[in-house]
Amino acid sequence: MSDIGSGDEGISSQKYHGQGMDAGGNNFDSGQQPQEQELATKMLQIQSKRFYLDVKQNRRGRFIKVAEIGADGRRSQIFLAMSTAAEFRDHLSTFSDFYSSLGPPNPDNVPDDGKLKSEMMLKDNRRYYLDLKENSRGRFLRVSQTITRGGPRSQVALPAQGMIEFRDALTDLLDDFGTDDGGFKGELPEGRHLRVDNKNFYFDIGQNNRGIYMKVSEVVPSLQSNFRTAITVPEKCWTRFRDILADYCDKMNRAHSDSADHHQGAAVAGPSGVPRAGSAQPARDVEPFAAGSRI
């Protein structure tokens, strides 16, 4: 069983983060609430490399971060949803069986690209390429993670001799935390509609692999077709979005109130500052005089 909230082999949650940071890279000193929580971790030493398997959780659900630390201190990492980690574990068994069936390395019989066996995993907008390769230094499993819409490719390289050990560590974590990716499973609120003059505003709540969001659409009817524009607001900033809007509402209410008071004062005084007929006249000061004195 993994130690929840502590690291195996005496590795703390600051194993590759600076002081004052949590496992998600959040600064405790800044007063910000951590957006990511580390639930468990395992460390493997395979040849000259260290591998950390961290079970983490954030607003989108649970996942496993695999970090590779080379002998020179270089670090690379990939992220696996819990369901993807389970699929990866099964592939590790298949790759290990294939590796065991291979004979000793033969430098004269190496494929041009070095690939001995390949597989691919697909999860939402991420693709994972598993390539068992061979070069002059030996055989290894390269796991590459890419995003379909572009972005940097990240990868780790696992020595072939360590695939079984890696699979067993991954299995322990999956046994403890399951293969459910987590995230929001409830019913989302229904959409709302607001009409202002000739414009229609639609508020729709949706969810994708990046979390829950609100889509605000503005539709203006025309003779040819409806003109539509939209913005997407992630759930994590709804409260801030609301506060900014409420602040503007308060400021405009005060501005309208001040403007109304100004116009009311101008209406009482008249355009030249002379009081209008029928308006209340201020009482004039009268000097007191003694009885019997002439006026």
C-alpha cells in the first residue's frame, strides 16, 4: 500500500520543488490556495535514472505524473489520466513479454529507426506513443506525449530491464486509487436566456477534458442571418468574473445617482441660478430693532 500524503523511500513532496512550494508548484508564502494536491508517490531507481510516480488531484480529477530524473539532473515528465495509466500498465506487460522473447542485442541487425515494437494510446486531446527501441547503449521504452492541437512533445525513456518493476509500482498505485479519472460527475445547470433590446444573450454550461466552463453567446438578428459572438469562461474564475461585474454595477449605480442629484439641483436653481417661480424661497435674515424705534 502507498503512503497517502507521504513519499515512499523517504522522498518528501518537495523532492523536485523549491522551498515554500507544494507538489503542485504553488507558493505557500503567497497566500494562494493550492490548486493541486499530491495523494501518493513512489520512487524507482532503474540503472542510473530515478523515476517518480505521483498520484495527484485537481479540479479536473485524478492523474499520475511520471517524472524521469537523469544522472545529469535533467528532468522530463508526462501526465497520465488514471484510465490511461491502467492502459499503459497493460501495455507494459505486453512489451515486457516481447522484450523477453528477444535474443541478445545484435548490432548488425538493428532496424534503421531503432524501433522493435510500437503502440499508441489516445485520451481526449492527448496521444501517447510507446516505442521499444534499441541503440548502442541498449534497449529502452520511449513514451512520448503529444497534444493534437500542437504544443511541445514531452517524453520519458524507461530502460527495458525496468519495465516489470515500473509496471508493478504503477499497479500498486492503481489498486489504491482506482482507474476512475474523477472530475465532476453531477448534473450541470440548465442554460439561461436574456433578451436586451434586439440582442439575445445565451448562457450555457458545458464540460470537456479541461473542466467546466460557461459559454456566453451574443446573437444579433439581421435580415441575412444572425450574427453570433461568444466567450468561454472557465469555472475556476466565475467568482472573480462575478466580483468584477458586481463592482462595475456598484460604480455605475453611484454614477447614475450622482448624475440624478446634479440634474435635480440644476432644475431647482434654473439655468441662470435664479430660483424658479413657485420654488421654495430661503428666509431672509431680519435685524432685530428696539420697541418704539422708527423703521
